[in-house]
Amino acid sequence: GPEVSYNMANIYVTKGEYQLAVGNYGSAQTFNAALAKLLNGDKEGCVKTIDGSKDASTGMGHYLKAVAAARMANQTLLLENIAKAASIDPSLKAKAQKDKEFMKYKID
């Protein structure tokens, strides 16, 4: 059933088999499904999935959107989401300042 597919998707992510993970997550709107889409190269799908998830308003949800934005070269979306992530969880600001995903962007 759906629970088994979701759990298999989690296993596929840990094995680096992102396309299989995305397929097994199906239409799930979760942080893990969004992450799998990002790792599989679907940056826009990642943003849409995280926006539809319960993690949309969490610090890590905003952080994941910022990573997707960096990979899309969308500096506005990146900075907006880093600011939101840091306002929810101040430790994410320090994390972002060291994160290689954001090397070419100035994170204040």
C-alpha cells in the first residue's frame, strides 16, 4: 500500500536512487518527497511539493526552498526563504553562511 511505497522511497533516497524514490513517493506532499525531487534534479517540483506540505512554514521547509532557489539561480526566492528560515530557527542563518549551496550568494 501507500505506506510501503513511502517507506521504500525513503530507502531509495538513502541509496541515492532518487528517480525510484520520487516514483515511490507518488503524490505525497512531504519534506522527504520534496527533497527527493530536488536530488533528482526537479527544482520546481521540490518547491511545489514543499509548499503543499506541513513543513511549508518550518525553518527547514524554507531552507530546502532556498537550496532549490540557489540551484535555479533565483536569488530573490533564495534570500526570502533564508530570511524566513533564520527567523524561525536562528541556527539556520549560521548554517546557510557555511553551506556550499549558497557560496556565490552573500547571506547576511
